Amino acid sequence: MSPTGKVTSLDVAKRAGVSRSAVSRVFTPGASVSERTAQKVRDAADALGYRPNVLARAMLTGKSKIIGLVVAYLDNHFYPKILELLSEALEREGYHVLVFMASHTASDIEDVVSQILDYQVDGLVLASVALSSDLADRCRASGVPVVLFNRKVEIEGELAVVSDNRTGGQIVAQHLIDLGRTRIGHIAGWEGASTQRDREAGFMEGLRAAGLGLYAREVGDFRLNRAKDAARRMFDTDARPDAVFVANDYMAFGVMDVLRAELGLRVPQDVAVVGFDDVPSAGWPAYDLTTVRQNAAAMVDATVAALITEISGERVDAPDPLAVELVKRGTT
């Protein structure tokens, strides 16, 4: 036993009657070792309470089997589900996930990613946070592949997995026009996000194609309280919109609460509401929200496939934007 009281691989080797290198091979995935030796080592390890030092092995092999995941929003119900799916998919590939929280400010992201690189991660997934060209260069210089999830930034060598947000916006516009709505508003998310820009761009294209303009616009920054404030400004007036496209479901829930509980408006009779994402709670009877569904499972599969390919040393092109679909519910 070491001076710190921890059981070491040498202790296991002595108890099992094998060499220290044999113990190392038993706990190294893919290493060659006989089943008889492996069983003796595992029995000894169990008896002593030994656990291999994964980080120490990473220093020797250059592979930590850890993926860093940076997320900006966990209050938005879309991301806890994504976190679960990503973790499960990466674990099936033999990786563990190290989660870090960050805001979408450049300085905070730089600090967080710098911390993650210190852990010698094998790859990095940035979920709804931006990546500067300088930080991308640093990751490449460190040999760490990076995949952007639900965000793109248009830098050289970018590998991003996104939905077809522009088409999603067009679908929303067409749906509201088909309903006969003419005073159509938009509550935007954070304007620095490609997801927001693309959704609004498609939405505006759809309105213009029908000869309509945007009746009202506010910004909710993908934040619940800001979305509620935006709804109050937009609808606490006699000249209110008769429909609103909210840039994600999370904000749409807050908007609906204001419309119904504070302003006494009926959804959809007075105001039709459409969100984006199709988080599980969008289907709850309390909201019954019409929304654009992102295929979360397909996005995760594409992210993991791209990341594993890059880790193996092969280059991969960013996948095409993934298809979305309108889910019609009671709010329209």
C-alpha cells in the first residue's frame, strides 16, 4: 500500500501473483491478457478495493477516454435531454462525459474551454455556445477535435451539427398565414446565436413570400423572464398581434403564461402561439404548444459519429442541416 494509504497496482500484482504490467493490461481496454490472469487480477482488485487511475493512464497513453461537454442552458428543457442522450451515446463508445457550464460570453467560454483542455480530454462538444477562431486554433493545436452542437459560427474547419432552422422558420410563417393570421409578431432569442438568426431569417422569408411584413418584434434572449417582459411589451396594447412565433419552447411557455394569466387573452382564439424545439413539456395539456420539432436523437448521433471519426484521426465534413417538422397542437 502506498504512503497515502491508497491501494496501488503493485499491491494487486503481489496479491494476484502476477507482474505489475499484467495488472495494467487487465485494466486497459483492448490489451492482450489471458482470461485466467485477468480473473486473478480482478479478484485481487476486488478484495483490496483497487480502482485504476484513469487520469494516470491517460498520461501514459495520451488518451483519457473523456469528452468535455460545454453547455450554456440547462433551464431550457431541450438541453437536459440532449445531455442525457449524448452521455449515453458516448458511453456506448467507451467514453465518459465531463460537463462544464458556461454563459454565451466570449471570455467565459475561453476560460471554461481552457480548463477543459487541462483535463486532456479526447474531444469537445460545445452545446449552444460560440467558438472563436483563436480558441478553435488552440484546440486544433492541442489535437482536440471540437464539434459545435445546435450552433454554428462560420470559421475555417468548423464542425457543426445543426437543424434546418431556416426551413423551420419558413414552416412557421406558412402555418400562421394558412390560419388567416395577418398581424404576426416574433419574440427572438439571443441575437448572437446562429439558431436565432436562421430561424428569424426563414420566418421573414415566409412572410415576405405572402406579401406580409413583421407586425411586431421583441427580444427574449432565450431567457424566461426576458421573454415574459417581451410579451408584456408586445401584447399589453390594443394594437396587439394575432399570432406570435417565439424562438424556442422555453420562452413560449413564459409568453403563454403572460397572455393567459396576466392579460386574460385566449390562446389560440385571440393569439396563436408557435415555439421551436418540441421539448417534452410542449406536449403537456397545460401548454399543448404547436412547435417545430428538432430531431434530438439524430442530432446526437451525428455529433457522436463526427467526434469519434475526428478522434480516430480522420477528417470529416460537417453534416447537412437536419430536417425539422411542424407539430400542430392546441395553441394554433
